[in-house]
Amino acid sequence: VQLQASGGGLVQAGGSLGLSCSASGSILSSIVIMGWYRQAPGKQRELVAEISRDGDTRYIDSVKGRFTISSDNAKNTVDLQMNSLNPEDTGVYYCNAATLLHQYNWWGQGTLVTVSS
């Protein structure tokens, strides 16, 4: 599975950005969940949001109400709309695709999101 992410960039606090990720490859039918992780400078990578093929979503508390994850199963894409961004949202965002229970994981190349105060 190959993941190609796009989006990100520099935005002022309170602004919005969108991230998109497209999956391709030969075993896409094995992917049951897609999501976005982020890694801030000096911190560990953390889950931001994920969505299952059934449409179930999960968010970390700090982004609830501000970020929205969506997917298109037919196109094998996952998007993350980020609103009301704050400097704590700064980091490299990675697209993730996984099999059941995250037994196998694939990662995109990472895209930088910088929120200035």
C-alpha cells in the first residue's frame, strides 16, 4: 500500500487547513481503517483522528469539535479538515492506513503543518 498525502502549510492561529491522503496498491481491500497522526517537535507521534470503513470515527480530545475526518471508500482517500487551529497543532502530520486492530500499518510521507501565534 502506498499513501500519498497533500495539504498542510503555514497558517495563523484561528485559521483552517485541509489534508488529503490517497491510498493505492494491491491489497487495499485489507485496509479497514485510515487516519492521521502527528508528531510535534520533541514529542512522540500521536493519533489525531481515524475513521473505519464503516464510518466510525475517533478523535483525540484536543481536536474534538475543531477537526473533521472523512473518507471515500471507493476512492480510498481520507481527508482531515482542521479548523480553529492553534500553535499546539503544529507538527508533521502522517497519513496512516491499517488492517484490523492495526496489525499492519502503512504510512504516508508526512506533511508539515505550522500554526503561528
